[in-house]
Amino acid sequence: MTDKTPSPAEAPDVADDNTPLHRYRMVIEYDGTELYGWQFQPELPTVQGLLEDATQKLCGQLCRYQAAGRTDAGVHALGMVVHVDLPKHYGPFKVWEALNFFLMDGPVSILSVDKVDESFHARFSCTRRAYCYHMVSRRAPLSILRGKAWQVKARMNLDAMRDAAKVLIGTHDFTTFRNTECQSKSPVKTLDQLDISQDGDNIYFHVAARSFLHHQVRSMVGCLWLVGRGKWQTRDMVAALEARDRQALGYNAPPDGLYFLSADFDSETPTES
Amino acid sequence: MTDKTPSPAEAPDVADDNTPLHRYRMVIEYDGTELYGWQFQPELPTVQGLLEDATQKLCGQLCRYQAAGRTDAGVHALGMVVHVDLPKHYGPFKVWEALNFFLMDGPVSILSVDKVDESFHARFSCTRRAYCYHMVSRRAPLSILRGKAWQVKARMNLDAMRDAAKVLIGTHDFTTFRNTECQSKSPVKTLDQLDISQDGDNIYFHVAARSFLHHQVRSMVGCLWLVGRGKWQTRDMVAALEARDRQALGYNAPPDGLYFLSADFDSETPTES
């Protein structure tokens, strides 16, 4: 969920002049419940690690993946966009079938594969990221949705939440809503969307921006929960935002309810699919 | 999912003349993925076993549960109705809170508790059971819905499925759609509803009847899958039904996609809630 400026070590891979790149763009889905987030960690299951293991079985070598969003442990994705460069050309359908085979009905599934040209970069070309946060407002603990939503016991005041959410829309210094480990150069981000909808006990927060700070969505949802249960008013949200201080944060919602929904790109031009 | 006529050993518990019954009706939800079905089995996690363990922690003694539907391993419930007799009076809210506490955020959650009089029986008073079967028609394996739906690769012809489903509506001898271990006295059942709806890749089978044979819903869905992918026509469904022979079954769908939705009772008169 961070948006770092590329350091040289993380810059897009560039092939030798003589080696053509075989770049593939994929849309993937994952259940983050048992995963340690996006980023590769030795000995621990991560989304990047599982993808790279499966790809090594296909290609016989390590191929590094890049993602539009580097989600935390416990966060899920319905439409994460990633890319990878493979050492030779494979038909996209073959890549799709082979990788899903090697992913062996685990927590990561590949929804689609397209061949793209090397100007495409899942992280640096991404112009809009959308998340959904799923809260369940009921007294009974979750069973079927365990790890897939955040259960809160209090009844939520949707009108109050929607009013407070307006405070966050637009361009702001979101330091209060930023994890201290966040590596983004600037705490200033532009929040394009924060809509709240309800369906029975289910409350959905639909959030979109060009990019987010680390923990920004969870921190915004955590504070909106305080508003929904009447502990905070809209003026408290204003004060938290204006404080530009992590200490002013009301609450950080758990990762369970967070889903990376989709990533948009300026020019989406698959060369083959 | 079976509907047995009560044998003496399974007849509703009757208290001594001097002991008033404290009967509680509960609506529960469960994630059947890791459970071995409804029925108690020593050393294995089952819905009945987990409920009885939690209740023993509250009451200090074994209290036997009865359910409207005795689901198989891997089957889920969104609104299963059960009842239990407790050795003394507790307020329903206290029972609710205590049992959810002792169920410890596991796969079973209690949605509501009402005190009822002893004429109520979750199994024998039930007049209508509703299930939903969730099929996902897509090429990519499931990740977030692993164990919670049945993924089929073929595109489904909904019109053909709906046409063939009509064959099953009404009163029939459903021997073909009955597991050989089914203990129901008669294979004749009346199917009130079998509606099929679609939302993107998701296909939902909404099924209702007074009672079902063991595996009946899964067997009907399995045969409709053959119709949806063009392997069977409506006339094959007619032939299967008329055969009254388990050997004529086309396919038995896996438990993953099956959800017990709700149970209806003739007179629902909680005495306290």
C-alpha cells in the first residue's frame, strides 16, 4: 500500500540490449489470511514468494514480480495487477494455465495474463488504485467471514460516517493516517473516493486514489469506526487530519477487511492475450 | 440433510415430571470447511460437538443439541436452527454471550438465542428447509472462496439448466438423487423451489422443501452442471429421475458450495428473547 519512488535497486528491470523482454501483465486474486503480505520473505509464504516459486517451476529461473500494491499480511486482493519478465516467449494462455497449476489451489490465483510491452510497469505506471474495506456490524462473532472482514459490535451511524469521510476527500497531508514505517517520500496524497455503503450487517468502504500511504486505508476506516459508534464527531476527524501526527490517530483497523480491488493504467495496450 | 422418522433413542428429550425444561432455540452460522459435519464424532470437530463442548463449559454437564438439518462435512450454514435443553434457567442474552465466548472465534457462531416452550423441536417441528448452492463458473482456481464454492471451468447455459430444473420441482421419488446411506423412510419428497440466478461468474441455486434426502441438493446440482455444460439435456434429467436408481445419477456436486440458509416452523413463539 506504499508508493515509493524507485531506488536504483528497485528500478524496473532492463534487459541487455540483445535480450528482448517478454513482459507479462497479470490480474491476480489472493486470500491474505495465511499470507505474510505481498513482499518476498525467506521461509514465509508471501504473494510475491508464491508467484516466484510457481514461475521458477515454469521457467527454471527466478523472475521477479512487481505489483501495483504491496499489501500487508492479512490483506486480500480481488484484482491486484502485477508484471513479470520471463526469459523467453510463452503464449499468455500457457503462462496462465501453467502458473495456476504450479500455484496448486493455494491462496493465490491468476485471473488473467496478457503480454505487454516493456513500457508497462505494474507499480510505476499505475495511475489509480482502488480498495474495498469490509466491516460487519453485528454482535455475533464471524464464522464464514473469519479473517475476511472486521466485525464491530456497535451499530454504526452511516450518516455521521459519511459526513466525516468528506473531510478526507481531496489533497491533504495524511501524516496522521500513515504508518511510521511508511517509506513514501511525501505524506501528501489525493484521495479521490471514500464512499460508504450498507447491505444488512455489511458495511463497505470504497476507496480510490492515485496512491496511498502505508496503512492509510486502515487508519481512515479505524477513525470512521469511532465516528460511526459516536465516539468521534466530524470535528475530531478534522483535528486528527490537521494534527499531521500519528499520535492523533484514533484507531487503525485490522487487515482482515481490506481488499485490493483494481489498478488502472494510463494506456492499457496488451500486445497479445 | 436427511429427514429421519424419530427412533425411540432420538425422540425429543422429555424431562421428569418435576423438572421444568429450559429449552432454547438458536440460529447459528458455521464455516464447514474444517468441520466433519453436524453430527458429534469423538475426537473430531463437528458442529454439534463444538456446541456441546461450549455448553458444557456454561452448564457443567452435557446438553444434547438437535438441528433442523444435519449437514455433511464441508457444508456451511448461514441460518441453521438448533435447540437445546439447559438444566436451569439462564437469560437468553446470557446464553448467547456465554456460548459465543466459549466457542472462541472458531468456525461456529451463534446469531440469536430465544427461550421457547417444549413443543418446539428444531428437527421435528421444521416445516421448510432452504439451501443455497454457490457455483463459480470460471477458469481460474478459487482463492478467497476456496472451500466456500464449487469452481467449474465450463461456461454454464443458464436457460438449459432452468429448463431441466423444472423437471425436479414437485413431488417425486428422488431415489436417484439420494445417497445410499440415506436413512429417510421414504424416497418421495416434494421440492418446492429450485431457482437459479447469476451474478458475474457466480451462479446460485436456491432450493427449498419440507425436507430433503441425504445428498439430494448436491446430486441435483451435480446433474444441473452436466446440463449447463451441454453434456445432458432436459430429457436426461427426466430419465435420471424416472430411473429411481442411484446408478443413474450424473454427478454429485462437492460439499464446498452448499449453505444451509434457513428453517421455518409452523408456529414460532419464543417465550422470551
